[in-house]
Amino acid sequence: NAGVTQTPKFQVLKTGQSMTLQCAQDMNHEYMSWYRQDPGMGLRLIHYSVGAGITDQGEVPNGYNVSRSTTEDFPLRLLSAAPSQTSVYFCASRKGETQYFGPGTRLLVL
Amino acid sequence: DAKTTQPTSMDCAEGRAANLPCNHSTISGNEYVYWYRQIHSQGPQYIIHGLKNNETNEMASLIITEDRKSSTLILPHATLRDTAVYYCIVSLYRGSQGNLIFGKGTKLSVKP
């Protein structure tokens, strides 16, 4: 199993641009989530999904959209990037009590 | 979810046991204690979790006090690769759809 994969690893955007961060898992997990981590801080939940077709907001959802059309994929869309969205983004999936995190996407918004 | 309090940083000598404390005085009866760690900007890694009994796996041991207001994560023989930020998290079993609330954690430095 590849586990949780994220692309791209790095991205630089200009303010106002849009983009999609990709997340995929091959473990057939129903639950998936997106977190962001700012320097020196813990992770904060953006959006999560308990299964295909079902999504919900986390702690910091503003400026982000998600959809879950398949069990495997959970993309995160930035509609109009802002410098405040400069962060490292982690995707995770869960089985039972264990969450499995991807390697992260580093995003810089200029 | 209950909040946790952890020391900002700790040092440990290589080969010695690392004991990482966590206070969770407002934990409720159905909340679990989870430990994750994050090695230098990688994604967090699950270590162990427990409800009220002590737990042990291949990575670590978790000691939870009888009143459940605090716990200690024990890495029995720390190596340099255990240098990481360790997060103690209290969460309902599958509560809030299994969301984890991360604090700032404890930065553990294992020194040769």
C-alpha cells in the first residue's frame, strides 16, 4: 500500500489564484480529513469526510472547498488564494482509532 | 474535547527512557488519550492510545493515572530518530467524527 499520498509537494501561488491540492489513499478508509499547520503551531482541521458524498467543515474552513466523489480521493480547493493561506497542508485518513497522515503540501501565497 | 497541557520541550540521552508527561484534568469518562508524533515537518505518526488501562505496543508505553487526569508516554530506549514533537490529544472514541485537536506538543530532543 502507498498509504496516503499528496500532490504537489510544493506550490507557489499569487494572491487570487485558485488551485487544488490532491489527496489519495489506497487503504479503503471511509474517513478522510484536511489539516493545515502554521509555523510553531499544531494542526488545525479544515474539512473532513466520513464517506463518499459526505463532507463537513472543521475548525478553519473559510476559503477552502472539498468534495468526495470516491472513497480514494479527497481534493482540497483554494478558491482565491490569500497570503494567510500560506501553510503546510496535511491530508489524513482513518481506520479505527488510528489516523494516517500524508507527507504534506507546502504552499506559499505571494 | 478536553484540553491538554504538555511541557514545551524536553531532552533525553540516547539509550535512556524518555518520559513525556501530559495533563488532562478535564477529561471526561468516555474520552481517550492519544499520542502522535511529528518528525521534522513530516506528517504526524500515530503512536498509541488508551482509555484507562496502561497500554504498550512496539513503539511505546502509555501510563494513565487512576483518576485519568494525567498520563505519561514512555519511549523505553530513546534513539536519535525519536527526536520529534510529541502531541498528547484527548478525544471521544469516534466522537466529532474522529477529529483530533492538536496543541503545540512537546519537542523531544534525543542527544548522543
